[in-house]
Amino acid sequence: MAIVLGYDPTTLREQVDPAALEVRLAVLGDQRSAAALNEKVELFRLAGRLEEAWDFANQAVRQARFGGDREMLTLARVRRAQVQQAMGKPEPALTDLNDCVNEAHAHDWAATEAFALHQRGRVNFDLENYESARRDFADALKVLVRIKSSPDEVDASMIAIQITETFIDGGAS
């Protein structure tokens, strides 16, 4: 059952199936593995339960930091930045995402870099920095194509570019 059904064409926010989201949260229950924590961050963010998402995001960052896996730490920081953005704190989210993009690029973590670029594009979009957003989405797309990512990931970046271009061209208000 799909949780994310699509994207709002004016905000780039995910459109979700609330019932599927709640079912998945119930399945995860009290699990505390890195994978479960990270998924809970995403699910609580999508549900609009931002305080819970923030708590789990910080737990995921701490767990990744203590586990010593720098790529997992970078991914956890990207997810935490997504929560900051949803909480209306785009500037700290952008700062974290800049660091994450640079870290992923320096270590050639291509999928992580694409994820961070796409999320930074979304923050730039929210800040109405449309040229920067388009550049981030385009850079994410290049990486996704290079590493032969799933069609859904490639499509998400292509859609984000198209929507952003409508704002640049003055077609949206």
C-alpha cells in the first residue's frame, strides 16, 4: 500500500494516504533499529506530527553518530532537516542540507548526495529561491540517472524541476 500518492503542484509537499500511514506506524510499533527510527521520522513528518518527528530525528542522528557510520549520519541529518523545514525553520534546514550535500559529494555517496540535493531544492523552493531550487533538482536528477535510480525517484526530480520552472516563468503565483 503506497503512503505517498503524489506531490502538490504548488508546494511540492507529499500527498499521503493517512490510513496507509497509520497502518505502517502501527507495524513499526516500538521498534528502535536505525531503519525503524528513520522510517518513523518520515512517517511522523508526513502525518504532520512534527514534535514526534523531531524527537525521532534526533534519536536517529544520535544513534548514527554513536554507530560510527558517517553516511548513515548524513542521511539522518537530511531527514532531520526535512522536519525542520516542515516546522517552518527553513534556514537551519538549509544550513544542515548544505553540509550534507558537501559531505556526500566528498565521499562519493551518490544516492545520499541526490537525496540531500533534492531536499535542499525543496527548502530553496519554500524560500522562493527558485533558480537555486531548480539547480538542486537538476543536479539531483543527474546523479539519479547516473546511478540508475528507480523511475519513481527520477520522476520526482523531473516533476520538481517542471513545477519550479513554472514559478520561474511566472506561471504560478
